[in-house]
Amino acid sequence: MSEPPLVTVIIVFWNSEKHFPECLERLATQTFRDFEIVVVNNGSDIHWFDQYNIDGLRVHHLEANLGFAVANNIGARLVRGKWIALLNADAYPEPDWLENLLKAARENPQFNFFSSRQLQADTPELLDGAGDAYHISGLAWRNGYCLPADSCALEQREVFSPCAAAALYSRDDFIKIGGFDEDYFSYFEDVDLGFRLGLQGKKCLYVPEAVVHHVGSASTGKRSDFSVYYGYRNLIWTFVKDMPSPLLWLFLPLHIAAMSFFMAYLTLRGQGRAIWKAVFDALRGLPKVIEKRRAIQKDRRIRSSDLLKVMSTGILEPYREFMERNKNR
């Protein structure tokens, strides 16, 4: 068997025929060459992958759509490299994307996982995200979303977690922590993974030089009932599972207030069925979540005060973020 590459790029494919070819074409132009590509076909009835004659490309077919979390975990078990680079099928990396991520990893050994700079594919003058922010209420969002790309998020800095559309993780850390929570299916799994890594004392660095152009929600829709259901159900699970005591009890009223606000808002927007089902199923799943919480908190390696330093703590911050995003749509 050949020597393992330094990096394995994992792409989960599901209903991504429109965007996938360009994603692969962009990977073929990378200035850093010591990588392989593992495509996990998540139950799509398409088998034209063989037409892509790319060195190091492997395709693993699943019989059904098992979800983004499961598919990436399956891909991670196929990894041979030291680093796992996750890339969405609708994310188009610049030629030096991998080179700059690895350069940041080499020059910043105190950091363990890395976030890319995401530009909106259709409007590249606007940011799609500069790493993920996590608020003490349990809400999360992509830093800098819809802000001008030429003047915002231009410096490396620590962030809570990377968006899994374009992220770099140590394979050992990813496997040891258990990868994504497979009960999540899709949405918020990257925030949860970042939270659990953070509880282990791991740190995430935002790398503005590592640029991808991201379409975003190409398969599921940005305001679909699918995204509402899984996003808010998993948001609740993440808060209950990962927030350490006494922060859990201190911020629980904020969490309930935030959920009440969005339940009312989404109901008025005509998505009441999706949000109410999300909350109901989140509560129904709490016994299993609490079991996971016991194991996660038992192995925690960081003080609550240090964890707060990478969280967003402004009481009204998520609502200002929400209003700003709706203004820009």
C-alpha cells in the first residue's frame, strides 16, 4: 500500500449534482498536493463518479441517506492521513485553501482545529462566515455573515468552532472524541463537535487566508422545514449535553427565552409545525442526551471561566444578529 497522504478531504454527497463537479475541479487545482479525497455518497441514486479521473479519489456508497453526521463519521473511518479536511459539495476552495490551512496548523501548534473563510458563492463581496459563534443562550451563528468581505474578518483569531462546510481537524482528535453525534442527522453537529473539543481543552483558529466560496443549504434549503426541525432540535440537545454546570443552570432562563422567541417567530412565519415538533422531539430525547452529558462532563478538561472566553455573552447579541441578517436578506 502507498504511503498515507497528510490530508484526507471528506465530501458528503447528497443531491449535489449541480455543484459537485466544480467542487472537484477546484480540489484538482490545489497548490498543496499531498491529499486524497473520500466521497461518501449518502444514498443518492447516481453512479457517475467514475468519470472523474482524479488521483487519490475514493467513493464510498451508502444505500440510504443516513445523514450528514453519520456519513462524515463513516468517511473519517476511511481516512489514512493525519488531518481530516471536511468540505461540502457546494463549497469551492481557492487553489491555496489546503496550503493555508496546513500552514496555520504548522505555525500555531497551540490550536487543534481550523476554520476557513467562507464567501457567498453568488455574491463573493459578502462573507458567508468566519467561523462559528456560540452564545450563552445556546444559539449559534456564523461570524460575519453577510458583512462586506473586503473589510471584515481579515485577521486570524480564536473562534468557538468551524463551520463543517470547510474545516480542518486532527484525525486523532476527531476519532477520539467520537466524531459527530450521529443522533443529530444534520445541522448543528459541527457546533456540538466544536463544543466537545473545547471541553477537552482544544482550540479553534479562524484562518482568513483559507478561502472557499460556499453556496449554502444547496440540498435542504435555507428556510426549509427540514432545516428548522433539525437545527432547533439539535440546538436544544447541544445546550443540555455540553454546557457545563453551573453555567447550564445560570443560562437556562436565557435558553428558554431564546427558544420561546423563535417558536413564536417561526409559528407566525408559517413554520409552527416544524418548530413545535423540533421542541417536542428534543424534550422526548432528553433522557438519552442526559446520559451522554454525564460522560462528556466527566471528561471535561477546561474550567467554565475559560470556556466563557470563547462564547458570545452579550444578552441581546443574538437578537441583533438575527435582525441584521433579516435586514440583509
